[in-house]
Amino acid sequence: MVDPSPSDTDLLRSILQPLFEDFQYWFGRSRHLLETQRLSFMEPQQQADLLDRVKQAQQEVSSAQMLFQATNGTAGVQMDVLMPWHQLLTECWQVAMRFRQEQTAATSSESGEATDPPAGSA
């Protein structure tokens, strides 16, 4: 945590509070997916490890949020703390996108829809 000058307090509030909320929202969605779905493209241990990392990140974000609120918005968060959260969210988004693609492909094949274009069309 970094202690900015009082003139930076409003800037920190306008940036960090929505950022914390975004992290909490997306980690929550990722956690729900990982806890409720079996992802066929991941080994069970990979899925469990990703879930553990999401839970850990949620705790870290909550701690940073509480410290931010306890200092009345005068404590910031260093980039080397934020970047791993952002990288983890990027990984979670990729997993969710792949899950949705597989769900769509499975639904299309179950309904008899062709998933590939007919031969000779390009």
C-alpha cells in the first residue's frame, strides 16, 4: 500500500473503488463457474488449482478494499499487487469463453445443426 498526498485521495477513490468492485464481481462469477461446472477441457486438479487461486485473490481484494475503506481512501494499491489479479482474471475469462464455446457447440450438435460449413463452400 502507498500513502498518497491528500490531493490524490479523490483520484484514488474514483479509480480504486470501482476497480475493487469489478475484481469482486468477476472473481465471483469465475468462482461460481469453477464450483458448479465440470470443465471437460481441464484436468480436475487444474480446475481445483484455478479455483483456489480465485479464492485467494478474492481474499486479497477484500483485504485491500477493507484497508482502503479503513484509511478513508487515502491508501492506494501498488501495481505489482494489481497485476496478478488482472492476469488471473484474464485467465478466468479465457476459461469461461472456452466453456461457452463448448456449450454452444454441444447444443448445436444436439439440435442437429451443422457446426461446419458444407463441403465446397468457402
